[in-house]
Amino acid sequence: MDHRKKNGEWLKLSEAAEILGVHPSTVRKWSDQGVLPVHLTKGSHRRYRRGELELWKQAQRADEPVEIDLVVQSALRTTRLQVSEGKLEAESWYIKLDDEARRKYRESGRSLLQGLMKYLASEDQAGFAEAEALGYDYGSRGRRYGLDSVEATNAFLFFRNQLMEAMLGVYEAAAVRSPNVWSDMFRKVNNFTDRILITIMRTYESYGSGRY
């Protein structure tokens, strides 16, 4: 049995209707209209991914800031940040690194995803501290492995862009159409990553002035 079916990730039309609290005919209509995220099997049977349905359901009622936060956090939980070695080897800063440094940078992508989740859960001084800690890690790591400030910034931007693409993929797959959800997601991610970038630059300045 397919592991995805076994753990309940994939649902039949009737099961999707039960989760959404509507009649199966409504789910069928929404699917045909492209309103609801749906996948077709080789036999043309409709199948629904549980995570996409839950994200879509949350997005339909997300008109309050707290509800929008739940949608963004739900999307992050289902985001898979997978970066191929081929993409990394196309980056000039990555080519300069040895095997140990490359491993550390690959791990930093996952740290960025986890840090963003923590930031969204608090979005106060604790959340900003998380961003600054990541900025310091990126900055000090770049210095340790011989990257200049521009290369260290490019390294961070690479992983930030990969994260954004992964999140956009989750939103698009779940057919999230609420403009409030989209704008809130971009605002929060930008606030978080901007603080990381500023901290990277401050870290390099501090090293240059001999404060570290």
C-alpha cells in the first residue's frame, strides 16, 4: 500500500466533503471549477491531499489577523525545503566552500524555515531575536569560510528565495486565493528576512572593526 494513502494524506471525494462540511456534489463542483485543489489518478479518480484541504479551508475564513497567521503557519508546516546540489553548484559562493562548509550551508536552509515558524508564532521581540540570531549565524559562517559580505548576502538570498518558492508552491497547490492571506504572508516573510540581512551586514562590519 502507498505510504501516503496509509497515513491518510490522500482522501477520496467523500472524505474531502466530510472535512469541508459540505455535500460531495459541492466538492465535485468546486473541483471541476478549479476552486478546490484536486489531483487525478491514472484512472481519472479525484483525490485530495489532506494538508491542502486544511490550508484551503482556513484561507476561506481568514479575514482576521489571527486567522491569517494560522494559515501562514499551516502553510509553513507543509512546506518542504529541498535544494538540489545542482542548484547550489551554480552559485559562485558555494563553489568556494569545502565539503564541511557546504554541509553547514545546506543545513542553514532548514534553520531558516524553522526560524520563520518561530517568528510567526511570536512576532514580538522573541521573534526578532530569532531573526537576528540567524543573521549572526549567516554572517559569522560566511566570515569563517572566507566569503566576503556580498557573497554571504548572496548565500542567504539563495536560501530565502528557495523558501519563498517552496511556500508559493504550497499556496498555489492549495488554491489559496485570499488577497489578505497572500499579502500577510509576503509582509511577514519580508520583515523576518530583512532583519536577517541587516544583521548579516552588521556582523561583517563588527568583524571589520575588530569588535569580534
